Amino acid sequence: MITLSQRLKRRNENDNTPVPRAPIRDRLLVKEAQEMSQLLPASCSVHYPNENDLSKFTLIVQPTEGYWEGGTFRFDINVTEEYNMVPPIVKCSTKLWHPNISESGDVCLSLLRRHSVDSMGWSPIRRLNDVVWGLHALFTDLLNFEDPLNVEAADQFRHSKEEFKLKVMEYVTSYAKE
Amino acid sequence: MFTKVAMADENDNERMDGDNQKLEKMFTLKKWNAVAMWSWDVECDTCAICRVQVMDACLRCQAESKKDSYGKQDCVVVWGECNHSFHYCCMSLWVKQNNRCPLCQQEWSIQRMGK
Ligand SMILES: [Zn+2]
Ligand SMILES: [Zn+2]
Ligand SMILES: [Zn+2]
């Protein structure tokens, strides 16, 4: 958290940095990245592969309770140039057994839907903070699995919580241990 | 599809900044100029899309006017039938992909435009 704000400060001081290609996104990101790091859920951390680029980062979720407890799950988040008219692109790079995340890493979260028919989709009033908390909630709340991405996992969850739990743990042990 | 229903906490966080700012502004205004109170709501409304006050130029126009020296761009405010206001620049970009007010989700139709 401290390093991020220090970095933001440094960025502002260096006025000889090249003109950004996406000035709106970058201006929003300076504020939103700071807000996100300040309001991060306890089980989450954020890592920037290139510290001069706030538009690409990895969110790491380490649930301390629930089905996925003990796992380390990585989400690669790409805030494209059209932000905040479009949501960030999110890919889960850790293989896991989850009704809303496919085994290839696609994430089904209403917030991240660009064209939404209801009020739950993306809207420019959303912030990175909402995205982080939305992803975090995939591991804490199990509210509804209509239209799941992993149909088999959703069916299993409906029919046998025990089997579901075993399969989740099997995946955690094989793919999600640090 | 995973739909988060219990969003109250997050939304509180989300608006925390804006509300604090508003409270601060309302307080100082009241202190030094009670006459200006009637127009406070309009004057201090923040565009929820670019998070700049609607009475100032939007983030996009600000970024552009920094580059060219042709002076300030005419960045106007638009009010919807729902009474929510945004920069016209910001809203016209958004309605291209979703013709609803981002704040109340009502179908967007312009009530008036101006400064
Ligand atoms: Zn705006
Ligand atoms: Zn503008
Ligand atoms: Zn509205």
C-alpha cells in the first residue's frame, strides 16, 4: 500500500514521462488504483508486473474460509484503453473447480459484462474496487448459479455439496498451492 | 452467472469519497455565503462517469485542452428525465453502448442541456 502511493507520487513528480496513449483511463487509474489498494479485502493482494503501468495487474485471492480455503488464486486484470466505458478484462490463471469460472480461466461475473440487459452489468460508475470485491465474493458467497460457466461444477454443487467440496479440494491441492 | 446481491457494503465504500467531499463543500459554503445555497446542488454535482464536477470541463476535455492551445472547450452539462446530470461528452459516449442512466438504470432521455 505504501509503495503504491509512493510510486504514484513519483509518477506525478516526473513530468518528463511520455504522453499517455489513453489519458482518460490513466487519469482514472491513478485515483482508482490507490482507492483499490486502500480498500482491499484482507484475503487479497495486488501485484503490478510493470510498476509504471497501472493498467495491468494481478489480483491474488487467498480465501481463509469456505470451499476454496487454503488455495491461492490469480486473476490477471487488464484495464483496456476504453476504460471506463468498458469493464476490465479478467482472466483466472489458476485452474480451479468453480461454477462461475471455466477451467480455461473465463470468469462469469455480472459486473464484468460489457453489454448487460439488467442493472448488474458494467457501468462507468463502477470502479476497480468493485471489480476486486466482486472477484473476492466469488469465493465467499454462493448466491446463484444460473447460467454457470462450468455446468458440471454447478450441477455437482446442486446435487452433492460433499462431492463438490472434495473436487474443489482436489483442484486446490493440484493447482492452487503456492 | 454470478450476481452479487448484497452490495450495500461495497457501495458505501464506493461513495465514501464523494460524500465526504460534498459534506465538506456544503459546510464551507454555508459558512461563508448562505445566498449561494440554492444552487449548491447543481454547482457541486459530480459527474459519476469521469468524477469531475459537472460545472468543470470533463476529464476528456481537460486532457485534450492540455495538449492544444486553442483555449477552453465548450463542455456542457446534460440532465436526464431522471434528473441525473453528467457531462454531455461523458454521457454521449456511454449511451452509444447502453442507453440507460448509469446511476438509476432508467432509459436515458435528455431533459435539458446547458451550463
Ligand atoms: Zn464527466
Ligand atoms: Zn467534455
Ligand atoms: Zn438517472
